[in-house]
Amino acid sequence: MHRFLRLATFLSPWIALGLAIALAAIYVDPSLLPARSAAATRPAAAPAAPAATLPVTPVAAEPPTEPAEAPARNAGPSSYADAVARGAPAVVNISTRRVVIERQVPAQLAPFLPGLPEFRRRSESSLGSGVILDAKGHIATNFHVVRGMQEIAVQLLDGRSAPAQLVGTDPDTDLAILKIDLPKLPVMALGRSDQLRVGDVVLAIGNSEGLGQTVTQGIVSATGRSQVGVALLENFIQTDAAINPGNSGGALVTTDGRLVGINTAVLSREQGVEGIGFAIPVNLVRGVATEIELRGRVTRGWSGLVVRSLPAAAVDSRGEPVHGVQIMDIDTSSTAPAAGLARGDVLTTLDGKAIGTDQEFLGSIARQAPGSTVRLEVLRPGQGRFSAQLPIVARPLER
């Protein structure tokens, strides 16, 4: 026993040294372990035999490529210069002028101020835009641009200018047609306003703020807008393309330079509104221009009635709600007095259809052919209801 202890004491340092050397070797080369060595020397397993004997064509591995960027959807052009180059030459600047005679001394004071002239002459001028429709020199613009003006001049983008003749007007749509006599006129290509979609890109071209021809860009915000209060018959294209004073009568064109509207109005910025402008659809402009060129005017129905919409809370003597329009005035030259209508009467239906607003009523009358007759249901306050047959006549010419 004593000898065994002496032998263990002698061998233990060498055993420890051997273990240390073995651990260091395994740390440097782990494959010296028996399991890893067996795994490293074991032959790889043969692939399983295919279940079918159909030949398989190997596919060559493709080299890695950079991921392609997704293409932009509905990417628009980077420039609208081609559309402007096509449409802008046919957009003209319009300047108007008239002389107004106004009283400067009240009639009551005139006898006491014999040295002062009672009246004075004052010149008024305004600016607008227009669009050349054909090689004959017909130009479409807004009625309010030329209304009451005695002199109208047109300047083209190429620098030429000429006096313009007023061919005819259509106040119900706020359109007027002018004519100039110049050779080789640029003509605007006409588009289709009935094919416009909300979101389509459009360009407004006109004499903005008297600076000369200016182009702005936006989209179609809505179509078929009415009840704006600009004209009697309204079917406007709404756009957020900037329309400023002087743009009235200018062109609203597509991105390929085709006319789709005549710029007419913008909501007042005094109300804090931005980006809401209106244009008359070119399909309506076509019809009005053709009729004015042929006849000098657009013939529309007229009743001679001045009406206003009833408030929503209006009721009759029995407390029943009343909807319609009330007659505020009657033109004595019209057929309304002979039809038994009087001031204060409330018109509730026209040919069996309920009347909503004053603009709806006047628009319905304007669409009637002169010589036709409409049937009205009337409420006379304090006297009850009755029916009336109102003959429609041609609207008097307004220039």
C-alpha cells in the first residue's frame, strides 16, 4: 500500500501534464476528437434514387443581380412644354375700354355751383384672355370680360394685334364670341370635355394679372359643378390650376395641348379659399359658338320673372313646409302679368316637377324653346293655391 501511494505521487504530475497537452492539442485541432474524426472520414451518403425516370434538365445558376426598382405607376411627363407650345399661340390677350359719363355735382347743388361742370368723362379699361377657335378669326372669351365695352383689342403671342368685333354673346353661360381679321392665325385644337376624369392633369393659359401670357398647372378636381353663382346655366369643370385676374376667357388645356374649357372664375381668396377655379366645358363652348356665328346670338327661353329661393324653414298659413321660389319682380313687357302672376307669389312646381332654387327655375326656363308654354303651381300667400299657364318668349338681347 505504501508503495502504491509513492508511485501515484510520482506519476500524478506527469499525468496532469499529459492531460494539459491533450487539451491544448484538441483546442488547436478539434478534429482530433474521435467523434469528429469519424464524421470527417465517414463517406457522404449517396443521394436517394429518383422516384421517376423522367429526364431532368439542370438549370444553370444565375449570377446574383441588384434588385430592380419598382417602376413608378402612372408616371407623368417631366415637362409640359410640348403642350404649351401647341396651345399657347392660340391664346390671346384681350384689352377693353369704354368711356363713362358720370355726374360729379349732385343735381340739388348744381344751381349753386355754376362754375363746376355737372358731368365728367371717365375712361374704364380691363384685361382678359381669349382662345382662337378657327382660321376665320373667331375667338371665345367670357361675356363679363367684354360686357358694355366700346373698344376691344386683341394681342397674339407672336406680337401681332388687331381690333376685335363683338359677334355675339350668351350671358346665360358667360360666353362671348369675338372676331379679328388677321392672316395665318394659330388655331386651338379642341378636345372633349365629356371625357375628362377627376385627377386628369390640366394647364391654364391666360393673361394673368396683366403680366402677359402665363401658364399654371393643376388637376381636374370635379366636373359638372353648378350653383356657383357665376352664370345662369352652369356645368363647370373645377380645377386647382391657379386662375388669377386676367385669366378669364383663357384656355384650360390637356397635357397634349387640346382645349377642354374656358377659364371663367375662381372662388374669392378673401374667404380664405385657395385652389378652386372653374372653367366652361369646351363641349358647351362649341354649341354656343356655332349658334352665335350663324345667328349672332343664342336664343333661350325667358319668363320675365325675378325670383328668389325660399328659406328652408318656410311654411304656409297652415304651418305646412313650402319649397320653391318667390316672385320678387316682374318685367312688364313679359307674358307673366297676363298669366295671372304677381309679386309675392310662390312657384312650387314647373311642369309637375318640384322647384328647388332660383337658379334651377331660371335654368329650366332658359332651356325652354321660345313659343312654348309651361304649367306652374302657384301659392299666393293668404289666398291659396292655383295653376297658371306661362308662355315662354325669347330672352331679350343683352350686350
